Amino acid sequence: MAITKKDILPLLPQLIKQKKYTNYAKRKIEAEIQKIKAEILNDFDKHPVTKEIDQGINSSNISGTLGGVTNLYSFIGFPSGSKPTQAIRELLKKININQMISPTGKIIYKIDFPTAEDIFDATPLPWAVGRSWAKGIEQGLSGLGYYLKITKNSRSGEGIQSKKKVRQIKFRNTKYISDIIGKYKTEIKRLEKLIL
């Protein structure tokens, strides 16, 4: 006869006193978290926006956000040689597990997982304090019509903003961080409700 969660629940107060059991439960939840972490980092790394920015000043506009006028690295104006996506990567690696015991003897897990807002706070635009380039990818970045491909006085090494409009084109918003984070929220909540 298979053992169900109903069979285990009455035993939990005794089980949590056993180090072997608590160690087993922690290993199991940690393995699940490592799997989610690997998946979310993979989704982030293979996203066209991430790939385009990681390729730097010589990238093509593979994200399709700029209509091929330039690339995100140059348009956003990242300082030459900088690695803007690294701050996001580091935050996504910081998924932490807190283990607690409830009054009923259940092991409860609280998982600290970065929110989209955490990432927006860590991705300031180089030229606008208080604004996030990662959020701008989703909600829009102005100035594409004023972008000039020129190296002189360029922060990134490839372009500047003209005082006069040089083309009729707008930035194309695209799903990015909020979408990636949202995909794993449900999975994190599921892990927090696990009875091990």
C-alpha cells in the first residue's frame, strides 16, 4: 500500500526531531531550487535582449527593439567595456531558502526570490538616475528618433543623441524581466507549500 501525505502528517512532530529527516528535507528542497535557478538563468541568458547587450557595441539588433537602427548597448549608452547584464545575473543567483518549523510540526520553507522591482533597482540607466534600463525594455525607451551613429563624444563608443529628430521610429517594447520572473513565481510558491 502506498504511503500518502495523510499518513505522514500525524508523524511530522516526531519526524522533525530526527536529524536524518530534516537533512533529507533540506537536500530535497535545495535540489529543487538549484533546478529552478539553472532554468531561470538559462531563460535570461538566451533572451534576445540579454544576448544583444552581452555582445556589446558590435551586436546587431537581434531583439528587434530598435528597427535595426543600432543595438541596445549603444542606444542605451552603456559605458564602453561595461557588462550591464551581470548585475541581473548575480541577483538571479541569490535565491535563498529559510527553513522553519510550524507549531503543528511541519517544516515550512520561505524562499527569498528576487522580484522584478529588485532587478529594476539594480539596473539604472547610465544617463537618468532613478530610471531602469531593464524596465525600459518592457515599457519603452525614448530617443530612438534622435539617435546618431557617431563615435565622437559617445559614452558607448558608437552613438549620441542629436538635438534634432533624424528619423520617424519608435522603440519597440518587449517582454523581459517581469515575464521571466513571473514564469517562476508559481513554482516558488509551490515549493513553499511542500510537505516533506
